[in-house]
Amino acid sequence: MATSTEAPEPWYLALLGFAEHFRTSSPPKIRLCVHCLQAVFHFKPPPRVEARTHLQLGSVLYRHTKNSELAQTHLEKAWFISQQISQFEDVKFEAASILSEFYCQQMLHGGFAPSYDSPVICFQELGGFCKTSAAQGYPDFSANSLLALQTAFSTGSKKTQLHALEKDLVSACDLLGVGAEYARVMGSEYTRALFLLSKGMLLLMERKLSEVHPLLTLCGTIVENWQGNPIQKESLRVFFLVLQVTHYLDAGQVKSVKPCLKQLQQCIQTISTLHDDEILPTNPAALFHWLPKEHMCVLVYLVTVMHSMQAGYLEKAQKYTDKALMQLEKLKMLDSSPILSTFQVILLEHIIMCRLVTGHKATALQEISQVCQLCQQSPRLFTNHAAQLHTLLGLYCISVNCMDNAEAQFTAALQMTTHQELWTFIVTNLASVYIREGNRHQELYSLLERINPDHNFPVSSHCLRAAAFYIRGLLSFFQGRYNEAKRFLRETLKMSNAEDLNRLTACSLVLLGHIFFVLGNHRESNNMVVPAMQLASKIPDMSVQLWSSALLKADLNKACGNTMDAHEAAQMHQNFSQQLLQDHIAACSLPEHNLISWTDGLPPVQFQTQNGPSTSLASLL
């Protein structure tokens, strides 16, 4: 603990000495330390001593206790008093630094409650001091506070309305621009790249793609040209490649992303062999990483799972999810970082979709319940993932043929998201519900108009646009407009083949096969259904396998003279039917099945056990 720059009074030195003694004792005696510091105020000290004591109290309370409200009060008092004192930058900057870290942590845990008008105003004031701190000799404060402020803006914004969200992200981008300029002045290309990559991440969140491309190009050049600490260089490459891979996946370009994803996987293998303490950077502005390498490893697993899901490599997705979750469990024993829970929820969201496709609905439902439990523990997680949670429940409802519940879940999800890709995904699935119900023409046409793949499609995702063509083909098939259906489905096939979207390919082939079967063109139908069956077996997609085997088991194989194949297909169809029926009964018998009725508020804590399934498999069989 530092002393006042003015000649200190004996009583002040005595109290400060006692406080320091208690703080550094083994074990620390924090309560006695706090009592000594609080005693300073009884002497009505001058402003400099008062401000510094508030800072010391706030820091001790923040670092060593759970009394966040009192810590916040003291830190804010230190901040405001120090603003009125000239040449008192050390207290001013340190108070701002700890406050920025404090606000960031409060937002991450969903408990931010500033004692004045607006956190955004406070952050902007702190940012103003960040802009001048480098020139005044406080490089560590400047870099760390700018990064903390950027995190606070981007995570806290979820609690505001859309206009406030935009304001927060703009402020965060401005601060990161300041950080990049600060790093350039300090001669740290590493830190400059870190700030620019962070800015690129926020621009991706804002979907400002015209600004993202040149920024990532610049970052790539900086990262490749920088010669410094090996582990820092590789960590920058991981950050850069994660942004590139995420950018491709957001655009639904599964095939195009493969070279970047391969580089990323090689990079994380390299970084895992390096030791953090091998070489320490000499520049004080470069003494930090953007993520611990253990967290980076989980992140690389996560983007690999995202890629595998989009491509339809479901067994691969499950393998990497298992590895990531195992590593997360180990990390969470030692680390309470909120980002680990976020990683866990996103991984579970993807594996749940895998389970539904592969015919493991009961397991998927239990994992949905697990996500609910994680969200109950963190208001921030629930705020950020409520729409995804209702979407997953909607997909589960479709899988067990509860179409009314599916509609309710998707409707709830739509009301909770402004994310355009997620919104489009939800609308596409809701349209499939209306098509299967067959009596919702007005609502269906209204939805389809909003996701028309021929013009004004709401997002740039190649995958979602291909799916929209498939939905159009499905509707035309149900309406008996077979030539129109074939046109839409061929467009889906063209797009899915271009980017290796295997599930869409399988679904389109079997539906085309069904159309040709209805039209009596059995040879052409067989040419569609057989590869659909083969591809669905590799994924494996149980619904497409059931559909394909249903077509192959009877007239199709017989019409083509394949009597043996028809018998084999009939046996396969029977096996798939039994497997799906058993899983259906198991899922609907779980107490968690009652989640399908939850559409508002926090997830229910307890579930009532049902006597048995309340839905049928008529549409599947």
C-alpha cells in the first residue's frame, strides 16, 4: 500500500502500517486490515489521503472479500474525489483500472448496478483517461483497462435495447481503436494486433462485414510479420484464425473454411507444446494474453464442432464435443471464469442438435435440461441463450411430433432474439411446422415471404439460403406442384454440394426421390433415394434413413427388379422404426418432457413425472 505524497501524519502512518501488516499476514487478516483503513476517516483526512484510503479499501474488499457493493462504493468515491485533485494521476488511473475490471466482472455475472446514472457514461469517462494514460507513463493501466472496458461494453450491452446495444458496441470499437494507436506509439505490434483483432470481433458481432475484411487483412499481415515471443505469436494466430473460421461459418461456407480450420488446429497443437515462461516479452505493453492457452484449446474444439455440425459430420462433432466437455470439467475445478460456462452451453447446444438428428431424443432432452440448469445459475447466460434454448425445445417438439408446442417454442424464441442468422433459422423451422400442419396458409406464406431465397434474403448465410430453397421445395411437394418442387430442390442440391452441406444434400435427394416415385419414374427415384440412404447412413441421420428405407422397401425396389434389396430395405425400415419408437417413448416418459410447455420466464426448476408418452409416431411411420 502506497503512502500519501504529502508529509503524512503519524496517526496515518501508524494505521497504514497496521493495515499492511494485517493484509500481508499468513493467512491474511482482512477484517482487521479493513478496520484500520476505516479508522483513517475518523480523523477527517485531507482529500488526497481520503481518496487514496477509499482506493485502498475498495481494492482490498474487491480482491479479498465478497462484499462487492461496499467495494464499489469505495472505488467510486476514490474515482470522483481524485478527479478534483491536480497531479494525482496514480490514484485516478488505478481507481479507474480497478473499476473497469469490477464493472466487467459484474456484467459477466449479470449483477451490474451502478450507483449513478449510466454505466455507459462512466465507461466513456474512463475511456477518456485511457486515451491519455500512455502518454503520462501508465502503459499497464492503459492496455488492461481498455481491454476490460471493451469487454464491459460488449457483454453489458445485452441488457439494453437495440439502440443502446449499438451505442455500447460503437463505444467499445472506439476504445479499441485508441488501444491500437496506443500500442503503435509504445512500439508493440503484438498489442496492436490484439486490439485490432478485438475490434474485428465486435465488427463481426455488428455484421459490419465491409469493415471486417480490410481489418482482418491488416491483422493477418501484422501477425505474420511480427517476430517475437513464440507463444504470443501463436496465440495471436489462434485469435486471427478463430475470427476467420467464425466468419466463414456465419456465412454458411463449410467447404471454403476447411483450409483456415486446418491451420487453426495445427496452430493450437503448436501452442500446446510451448511453455508460458519460456520467453518473457520486454515491452511492458505486451505483458498479457487474450486467453489462457487451455481456454484457447476448448475454443478450437468448439469451432471444430460448429463446422462438423454444419457439414453434417455428426460423429465427428460428438467426438470433439466429448473432448471439449471433458477438458471444461477439469478447468472449472480450478477456474471460475464465466467464459467456461459460455463454452459449455454452446457445446451442449450443438450436441443437442446432433442427438436429435441421430435419433437420441431422450439424451437430447436431458442435455436441454442441463442447459436450463446452467442458465439458472447465471442471469447473463440465460439472457444470452434464452432464444437458443427455446429453439432447441422447438426442434425437440418436432422430433416427437408435438407441433403445437413446437410452434409455441419457436414463437417464444423469435420474440427473444435480434440476431438475424438465428432469427432466420427459427423462421425456417417454424415454416416446416406450418407445412406439416397443413392448415396455416396465411401464417406460412407470410413467413416464406420473409425468407424468400430468390430475392431479399435476410442474411448472407449460404447454408440458410440453401435451407430456404429446401423449405420451398417441401411446400411445393405437399401442394402437388412437383415441377416447381424439383426446381427448388435442385437449387438446394447445387448450393449444398458447393459447400459440402451433407444433411441438406441427403434431405433434398430423398425428397426428390419421393417426387419421382409419385410421378411413376421409379428408375430416377432409385437414383435419388439410394445415394440419400448412403449419405444419411454416414451422418447418421435417422429420419432420412427411415424415409429412404420406407421408399425402398416396397414398390420402388420391386419396380426396379430388386427383390432382394426390397427385403433388405423392409428389414432396415423395421429396425429404424423400432429404434425411433423406443427412443420416442423414453423421451416422452422423462419428467423433463414437461419443458415443452415452458415458454416464458426462467426455466422451471422441477419437473413432474408423466405416466407415459402423450404423442404418436404416426407421421414418422
